[in-house]
Amino acid sequence: MNFEFNLSVEELKKRTSKEYLVTKKFLTADSPEYVSLKDGDKQALKHLVKAAEIIEKINMQLDCKYNLDFKNFLEQEIQKGNKQAELTKILFDAQKGINAIDSLSNKINLAKGIQETPGKGVYPEDLSKEEFHSILIQMIKNGEINEVKNILTQRSVVIRNGKKLKGIDYIDYFKQDFYNVAAELEKASEVSTNEEFNKYLKLQAKALKTADPMLDAYADKQWATLQDTPLEFTITRENYEDELTGTIFENKELVNLLKEHSVSPVPKDFLGGRVGIVNKEGTKTLLRIKDFLPVLAKNMPFNNEYTQNTASEQDTKQTMVDVDMVYAAGDCGAYRGGITLAENLPNSDKLSLTIGGGLRNVYHRQIRFISDKEKLQKMLDEILDKNQHQYYLDEADHWFTIGHENLHSLGPKKGNERLGKYSNIIEENKADMGSLAFVDLLTELGMYTQEQRKQIIVTFITDNFLKSKPALSQAHRVRTVMQNKYMFDNGGYILTEDNKIFVNTDKVVPTAKKMLSEIIRIQIDGNIENAQKYIEKNFMWTDQMEIIAQKLQKVSKTLNGKLETKLADFLLEK
């Protein structure tokens, strides 16, 4: 295919400049965290980085079928001395693909004529929602139930098969690549110093050689038990990017047919590879909340109507680690207007949770570090009442994130898929409001001091303002707008006469509790129309948000970011 550049050299120079493209720096080859590792773990780390790099290649194809060809095109043009290709490659590597979205919610297309489709690279690019539904209905009526199940599993790539569709498990679709990942994991397991970690690597390698979801379940179950390991490796599988599968729940005829034949459609997984070194001191801080999880579970709204992962003091099934990052490949490393601070996996659609598996939280230390303190202070001077500057603390955002990730483990798990394209928005909203709703309880229990309580509340409200209104497909940002409006409507904050945020620290937690109850009710009921109405009611870009957005744009011109992975680069060259 012949590619054309979509962004001009002038636009590329702007977007790749230091002012517009922030850099998150991962570990270097001389980092004490790496230097202090035992030799076996150093050798293992090299194989884990290689495995993650192959996963990135796979995910690029899941993201857009043109990504690899465009990457090759850029590399060839760079060899010819093409400056436009060189600048485009910087953005391509940062967002890990042709198509992305920046912090102002602008769609970024690096190749002219190649637009992002709702089905990304996991569905035929010319497949419309209407045709998708029609084909599925006809296949069900023809009795092709197993074929439909293969199409609607979270782990298949869907292709056209005449007038029908066909789902191919991604282990079979990318057979050689997954085999190569498995080979690297097996090599790592031969030299790594931790027996439990090696057991996980071997189970995961086995799961990458055979298209059997239960093999992944066994690997996930072992992974979720890992607590005291020197190294971190995860194949992340999350379904935020698939915007097509969820539309099924808008078609009542199709929903009824699927229900009649016990077929549960699940959005497609996109894959990431995370490699790091476990930070023991940071992990100790995380583990403080573990003792409180059973209490939080008992205080969740309507907790008698569902089963939670964290059910009792004897069986919390929740591990958590703070990780110094070496590499973030594929979906978990794609810097598209932002990048995740932590992940709580496996998600509720994974089989391991049906065979007694638990959950594991992994926090990304280098992602949360503030790279420009001076810019941060300018932001505070511009948008936050001066009397509350004392309560803004970037570390408080980390404390809040600990609550957010653990709240994913609480609340209803079954039936969320019935909320279709709204399920991720509702779930992320639940995790945020749950984290905030329990701040007072955790303060009473001794997790936080009174000052830390105020720091969490003020920092959350301040950080909850965006630079522009997001698109509905941006679950993480949509829920931010919803919460912002809800907080203002319920007195959680006001804008002063000079248009600065002033947080009412006594009203924020009760407001979060109220919103959390409404969200949990929607999840329990599993009614997509109710979810849609709730989001439409609260997803409103208000005058207050626009005032602060203009101020934020004035202070920060950052549109995107990139990862600097010097240790990973060093290991890949060895």
C-alpha cells in the first residue's frame, strides 16, 4: 500500500517538541534497581523485554491492520533522509499506532485516508454496525451457534467468510509470534531466581502455544498470587478499545437470540506487555489497604445483592505490587493523551475468576512521577484557590489510585457486559467514586491522617478538570466530566469570584457516596437504557469546566507523551 503523510512538517515539529510532547523516563542500565538484581534475574529481564516487544507487534495488528506496514514505510523513508518520516515516527512510537487521540481529544491520524474504525483491527474495516448485527442474526437463525460464539469471544480476530463472519482465536491467528513469546518466557523461567514467578512464566508460555482459554486461566490464577517476586511481567488483556462488540446490546432482537442460545458477547481484548522490577518499599505502602478491604466490601452499596472478590478477612485474594518500570509495550504502553498509572487484573470477563483465581494490582512508579514541578505550580496558581494549595499533593493522587484499583475488586461483577458500550464508563466511575466515598472510613480506621484526607479530596477535585471535552469513546475521561458536574451540582466545589476552584472538603465524600450508590444500582440492574440515560444526564460540559479548561490550556501545551526506555533498549541490544 502507498502511504501519504497526514500531518505537515510544521505540525509534526510542534507536536514532537518538548513543550507539546512530555517524556516519562523508565529505568536506565545504571539504575540501582537493575544493578542490584541477581545475575539470573538480569538475564531473565532480557528475555521478558524481548517477549513484550513481540506482544507489541501483535497488538499493533489488533489495533489497525495497516500499522506494521506503515511502520516499515516510515523506517524506509527515514533511511532516505526524509525528515517528515522521522518526525512522524516519533509520534507513531509514542502512540503505538497510526491513529490515536491527544489530550485535547483531537483525533490524530498519521497516515492520510486511514481512519480509526469502531472494530479497530479485530473486525473487517468495512464492517458496519448494521451489517454486523444482521450477519449475526442470520447465522443464529441458521443454527451456527458455535461459529457465533467464536466471533463474540474476547480473544478472536474476526474475518469475512463469504457472506458470513468467522472468528479465529488470536493464538492461532498469530501462531508464530505467540510461539516466539512463549520461547522467551521459557528462557526467562530457566534463569529467574523466584520459583513462583517461574511457575507463572511456564504456565503463561504453555497458554501461548494452544488456543485454550482455560490455559490462560491457570496462568492468570498463578500470576494473581505473586507478591514477593523480584521481577514483574504481565501480558495485559483489556477491552476498552473495541467499540463494535458493545453495540450488540442496542439491538433487542439480537440480544434475545443470543440470550436464548446462552451466548455472552464480550468486547475484544487488546494486548500489552509490562516488564518491571518490584519496588519493595513502595509495595509495603500499597499493602496497608489490604487489611481494610473486607471492611470496605461490607460497606459497599447493596452488597447483599452480589458476590465480591474480597469477601472475608481470611480470603482477600488480592495481591499488589509497586513496580519500577522497564518496558510497557502494546496496549498498556500506548501514550494516547495519557497513560495508565496502575492496573487491576484479570478483568471480570476472564475465566480465572471462575476457578478460584484472585486479582493483582500493579502500580507504575515512573508514570506517576511529576516531571515538571514548576509547571505544576503554575497550574495551581491559575486554577486553585490559594488557601487550598497546601492541600494539593501529587502523592495524594497515588493514594487515590490505590483506592481506585482496589474498588475494581468490589461491587457487582456479573452482568456488566449487558451495559454494552457504557460498561467501561460506568465501571471506571464506580472505581473513582468508591475510592473517594471511603476516604472518611479509611481515615477513621487509621489508613490516612486528617491532613491526608484533605489532600486526597482537594487533589482529586483539582485533577478532575480536563483541557477539553472528551469523546464518548474515552471511558476514563467521560467519567471525569460526569463526576465534575455531579460534584458541582451537589456543592463539592465552587468557582470563586476570580474563577479559582475552592473545594468544600465536607461535601465531597457524601456526594461520592451518593453517586456510588446510583452507579452500583445501574450495574446490578444491567439495563443498558438506564446506563445511557445516566451518562447523558451527567456527561455535560459545563461553563465551569470550560473556564478551567481555558486556564489549563494556557498553562500547559502538552498534547501527548512518549516513553523513554533506556534499560529496555540496552537489553534488546545485548
